[in-house]
Amino acid sequence: MEELVGLREGSSGSPVSLRELWGPCPRVRRGIRGGLEWLKQKVFRVGEDWYFLMTLGVLMALISYTMNFAIGRVVRGSGIPELKTILSGVVLEDYLDIKNFGAKVAGLTCTLAAGSTIFLGKVGPFVHLSVMIAAYLGRVHTKAIGESENKSKQNEMLVVAAAVGVATVFAAPFSGVLFSIEVMSSHFSVWDYWRGFFAATCGAFMFRLLSVFNSEQETITSLYKTSFRVDVPFDLPEIFFFVALGAICGIVSCAYLFCQRTFLGFVKTNRVISKLLATSKPLYSALAALVLASITYPPGVGRFLASRLSMKQHLDSLFDNHSWALMTQNSSPPWPKELDPQNLWFEWYHPQFTIFGTLAFFLVMKFWMLILATTIPIPAGYFMPIFIFGAGIGRLIGEALALAFPEGIVAGGVTNPIMPGGYALAGAAAFSGAVTHTISTALLAFELTGQIVHALPVLMAVLAANAIAQSCQPSFYDGTIIVKKLPYLPWIRSRKISSHRVIVEHFMNCAITTLAKDAPLEEVARVVTSTDLAKYFLVESTESQILVGTVGREDLVQALRAEPPSWTPGHPCLRDLLAGGCLIEPVTLQLSPETSLHQAHNLFQLLKLQSLPVTSLGRAVGSVSWVELKKAISSLTNPPAPK
């Protein structure tokens, strides 16, 4: 009966089913259906991408807020290297699989529940979670509209997702996008820039809006509110001390990066530890956590490390604009038995240890404890710990200056007291920027605190720290890529004029395998079976070696299997095989032997290439891949000793 159609008597229009014809309110239902179709056309007129980007931002904000809420109830408290590798054109299996989402969230929740014991954050894992959702939404989008997967469009979504991941952790859309640009890719599309801001703003707005709905905040405010003096936040002579602070942070960051990379390499190469990590990851994690927990136990050594404070309380206390050294100069407040939320700075003071002793001990201990924590195989972020560590460096310098100039520095006949919290803010931005090789940490510091009064000194400190760190050590993420041996094309760090004289002819691979159109099929079969290349360079003839394209290995194998098993010597040749339908891919880009190393490096990074042929007057003379580029860059950084 459902298949029968008809028209109501006296009506005009297209036939409808009898169920619709005689069902209740047929006109109303047809009107609703027509209205929904009209709304669908209007909504998707602006492009489906924008709605997926907004959904991505809102979803990441919901997850970030839910995780913060859950951890708060428990304790009242990175996948970035792999993503960089993917964005450089390398395929990492299962990294973006949505099936890993639940395990990542559960593991990260346990990490954050450990609080100050493990002292790790969530920025890196949140970037990973964000790109997993972005990849999944991208696949849903392509299936919904019936398009084939587009690699370029997928990379656009991943770059935007990285910005959303940072923005929903700190409620900082501007620094989230800039951090994504600086860390994730060497070349950035302006199209991704606007899309990143749109998605990051949706995520950051939703994240802070949830705090208002939950009555945690009266309105949308910054995460770490400060009360720095606005009229004269710093005197002009203090600029020198801020730059010196940046230099100190740069030197300490070089030591940290070197020690962290060396220890991580030791863990991976040591026979006992590597076997333990391969067979019993939970046991290694438990042992490392036991060591860290024993040291941070509050009634013990932990009382000198402010271990009762959560990571948020660490920053709230370090950004305090009052000088603790001056406050305890004539008085000695007792160490409270319970945490005092109104006087968090009491956790940094001990009558026999003083403020300077506690801060110095905190920095020395956290230096190696952070390095140990980075080796634990759990989902964890490493940006927030180094941000707090830098704040500790700045606070120590600020307290020393406040004690040296108790009345402040006289400038223009006016004396203003020194605010150690401003130095803590500059130290946090400078050290984290030096470790990650980014400048956007300065903007992140302003978005986190809601005050921009220290814009100039903080930026100068970040620049000074980066100038030292970038000239001496790879970033934290690049160092992890090196230790994990992930396929990644390094930067050309040499700034010497002589590096521009290095050309492709000096380092290209001349031993290339080519297939000529006039080559007998016996020779083609021998080459295919004796090598494992994915593609072969196709030349016009054995004599001319004029490059005409590339042929895939799978296509050749299928074509050869379709031929008769017995061939007449010399006949047929590869040209006959190609005429039978074997696909020839044109070579749209090729290098010249005179192309410089810098030009070749830029092409590989911009277009995310794996290899390119080298031709001279059309003749194939060699090839360049990541292997040759890495060797050339390494020889520039560490030139071989003269014989």
C-alpha cells in the first residue's frame, strides 16, 4: 500500500504517497519539509568548511572545560613532533585515528590528576586531540558531499586544529594561531590564517563562556588575572634588566634542551631502560612517578618546592606584584599547616630557607625533574611546566632587584617600586619561547594575564632568549624528532655566505635507476625485481637519457604480469608495454645541477616533497631526496675535518 500514489480530488501537483495524502496535517508536513530544504540551501551557501571549523572549536572547548572540571573535582588541580612530521608530507599510520581519542583523554586525565607530583600539562596532547577530531570531521565532510579526499585540504584542517588546541587550553586565540604558525609549519597559507582565527576564537569563547555558566566567573576574564601597576609599570633603566633576564633564560634553555635531548637519547639507547620501556611501560612510569612523588611530598622536601600548589596556583603566586623578600625582611610568617588560598606566597617561604633559597632550590630540582618526567610514556604536555619554570627564573631575578633597590630605581626624579611579578611574566614568556623557538609566547603571556603593560620589556626578553637558544640548540619539538628518528627535514642553520654557494651538483645522488622506452622487457623485469623503488624515472632512450616522466612500480608489475611468460629476445620493449595502458606520470618539477641548496630546501618544505629529479639540458643526471638534503645540511653545520 505504501507504494500507491495518487492525487486528492480537485487538487493539482505532483503525485504523493497515500500515507502522506491521507495522513494527519499533510499540508503542514509538506510546508515543514519545504522549509527545511530552503534552510539547508541557505545555510550551506557560505560553505560547509566554516561550520565544521566552528564545530571543531566548540568541541575542543567543551572537552577542555570538562577535563578541567573533572580534575578540579579530583585534586582541587605531546603529539606535536609527530604532527610536524605529518605536515611536512610524511604519512604516520594511525596517528590521526579517532580510535585513539578515548585512550588519549583517559591517559591525559590521569596525568593531570597527578598535579604537582608529575608536573606536566596538556597543551601537546590537546593539539593531538584537536587534530584527531579535525581529521575525523574532514573525513565525514568528504563522505557527506561525495568528494574524494584532498591531501592539501586535510593539511589545512590540521594546521587550524593545532591553533584550536592551544586556544582552548589557554583561552588565547591570537597566540594560539601564531604558536601554530611558528611551531607547526615553515610556510603558512594566508587562507589558513583566517580559518585558524575563526575556529580558535569559537573555541576560546566557548571555553570561557562555560566558566560563566558554571558560576566560576561573573564574566569572561583572563585565566590568570594580575594587578600590575598601570600608570608606570616599569622604569626605563629596568629595560636593561629585562634584556639580561632574557639572556639568562636563553642560556638556561640551551642547557635544558641539551640535557633533555641527551637524557632522552640515553633512555632509548640504554639496554636495560629501553628493554623496560619496551616490555613494561607501566613499571617504568610507576618507578619514575615514585621518585618524583617522594621528592615532592609536602611534609618532606616538597615544602621547599611549593608542592602543595597546583600549576594554576604556581602562576597565580609567581605573578604576584608584591615583593616577598621585602615583606619578610622584618617579619617571619610561619609555614602554614594547610594551604591558604589568600596567601599563596607563604608556600614559597621557609624561615630557615628564605625566599631566595626556596626559589633557587625549586629551579635546581625542577630542572632535572622535568627532564625525568618527559621520559614517562604517558600523554602529557610540556609547555606549561617550562612556562612555570621560566616564571620562577623571572621571580628570582625580580626579588633580587627588589631587595637591591628597596625604594625602586630613580628615573626622572620619580621613584617607583620594582614589581617582581613583571619579571616573572617576562621570564615565563622568555624561557618557554626559547625552549620552543617561538615569539608568540610574549602574546600568550598578555592574553593569559589580561594586561599588556609590560609589552615592550617582555618582547625584548623573548627576543634576547630566542637569539641565544636558536643559535645553539634545536627546539624542544625538533630535538624530540631527532631522538625519535622521525622523518623530518631540518632547518639550514648556517648563516654563512658560503652556504649559498652549495649547489645541487655537490650533493645529488648520481646513481639513479632509469628505464628507457627502448629497453627490452627482460631488462625492465630485472630492474623491477632487483630494486624496491616506488617510482622509476622514464627516459626517451638509453642513449639520449631525456627525461619524459615517471612510472609507478605497481603499474609496471601489473603490466608485466599481463604479458605472455615467454618473450622473444629484444621484443617487445617497454614502449609497447606503455602503449598497452601503463600510466606515465609527467614530471612537473625538476632541479638543475646549478640550483642552490637553499632553493632546493625551500621547494621541498613549501611543496612537501620527498624527492625530485635533477636534469641538465633535459637529460636525467641524478636525483635529490631528503637523505641527500640532510647530509648536505649536516655537512654545513658540522663540516668534516680537513684531511
